[in-house]
Amino acid sequence: MDTTATFAPSLAALGRHPRLRRPPGRLTVHAAITVAVFVSYILHRLTEGGLSTLFAVVGVGACGWAWLLARALFDPSGRDARWPRIVALIVAAAGAAGVLAPADSLLARIAAGAYALSGSAALMLTFVEPFHRFRRDLDRPEKRFRLAFLAVYAGLVAVSILGLRAAAEGPDAALPDELVKAGCAAVGLAAALAAVWFRRRHPLRQTDVAAAPPPPTARQAAAPRQPTAEDARVAERLLRLLTEEQIDSRPDLKIADVAARLGEPEYRVSQCIRTNLGFANFNRLINHHRIARARRLLADPADRRSILDIAFDCGFASLGPFNRAFKDEVGVTPRAWRAESRRAGD
């Protein structure tokens, strides 16, 4: 039996699978390198002998790789520019040369100078990354994430570099110095993993950093438009906000709020609502999801709340608009729906 002929179609199908064909992203690659480098740095601080030297060669480039990870966290581009990678490689190469070269050699002095210059540049540039396209209309979780990143990073730099240089006096300070630096690296590693976890749950998009395209003219807006794959992705993200985060429970929700949350211009969100989701306008979409939630709550026999309380919970500011929207969507009043649904359940 020809096993090659048997398994060839299956192998070809596996090769076409999108998850298997897609290479790891920029954030994944830099996160993996940063973990390896930080672990090596920590082990260097806690071990001795030749093994410690090996860990030092790998871990000495931590500040350069941490900067590349910060760039991946706050810049949604698919790949790095060339010059940041060159700087990170200079940090790693100069640091490794300083570890391996004889202490009093010319190579050691050159490596120390190059490492100090490039490493300091990487440390300072990491402070700048959270301000990449920092705008007033960023959503609250993103703003908090960036401020938390700055606070943790500034605290670690202050403790591991500035504070230790001021406090290190005498030979008895050597052991605490190693332990504190290892501890700071461990905290930094944990913070980096938490940042990667957040970014995977709240990904940036090209539209977060690129200038938004100009709104269409009146003639363009009136012309029929076919939905695109990007429209479908925007629609999927919008539905996720409505179903998972229930942002429509806010009575004062406006399309500008949703557009800012999605990082898309308002006209793009409106087009997506009309072409992909099939609603006449934003208010129709929001009321549809609010009424759908109200129907479930009213039909639940365990929910003893008043109709007004349920209206508030679903995002309506008062009972009148809720009654009108409910009857327009369902065909009966909320009270009649509750009575009929619970009677059918008995």
C-alpha cells in the first residue's frame, strides 16, 4: 500500500490550515525572547561559576529585548522597523562581549562603552513607547494599561539602577544587590507577561495609529456599497462589544463612543451597521439588542423585578421609550410579553 499517496491529501490540508500556516506574530516572538532573556538574567544573579557566565551572556541584553516587546505592545505594525532591531542586537552583542572579554582589555572597554550607550537608549525609549499615539479618545482600559506600564517600569528602573547605586556601599552590599536585581527582574517578567495577556485580549489595530481616512462625500455616501472583509471584522468586533461586554446597557451610549472603542471612524461603523448587520441605523441596532435582553429577563420566572428596573438594566433611561421600543420590536407591550411567557412556562 502506498502510504505516501494515502496521507498526501491530509498533509496538504494541514498545510492549508490557517493556524498552521500563519507564522508567529511580532508580539509572540518578542514575548518569547523576553521571557528567555529575563529568566537567564535572573539565573545569572542567583548562580555562580561557568553556568552563571553562560546565563549572563544571554541575559545581559534584557533591556534591548524589553524595549522591542514594549514596541510590540504599543505599535500594531506587523513587523519592526530595522533600526530598533539593530539597537537591540548592539545591546546584546556589546553586553555579551563585555562578559566574555578579559576585564582590562581594549575589547572590554569598547564593549562597556557601547553597552552603556545602547542600553541607556533602550531604557529611555521604553519610557516613550506607551505614549505612541496616545489620544484623548482612547478607551479607559487602554489608558489605564499604559499608565500602569509606565508606573511599574519607572519603579523597577528606580529600584534596580538608581536606588541600588546610591545604597551600595561596602562588600556587604553585594549579596543584597544581586537578590534585589533578581527580584526586580522577576517582577518585570511577571509584569511583561501580564502586559502581553492584556494586549492579546485588547489588540491594537492599524487604525489606532494611522490617520483615519476622510469621510466620504455626499455622492459617495449615497452610492451603493458592497461590504468588504474589513467590514465583516468590524461587525464581528461590534457584536462582541454588545454581547460580551453589553455596552448597550449605557443609556447615553452614542455611535461616537462605539467608534472610539473600535478605533474606527463613525461613518465606517454606520456603513458596517447598514451593510453587514442589516439595521437602518445605530439606534435600531442598539434597541434590538436591548429589547432582546429585556425579553429574556421578562420571561424568566425567577426575575421578580419590576418592568421599570428591567428597562433600566437594559439601557433605557425611562419607561416610556422602553415600552414604545419593545412594542415596535416584539408587537406587544412588556407587561403582556411577561404574562404570556410565564403562562406558557407553567
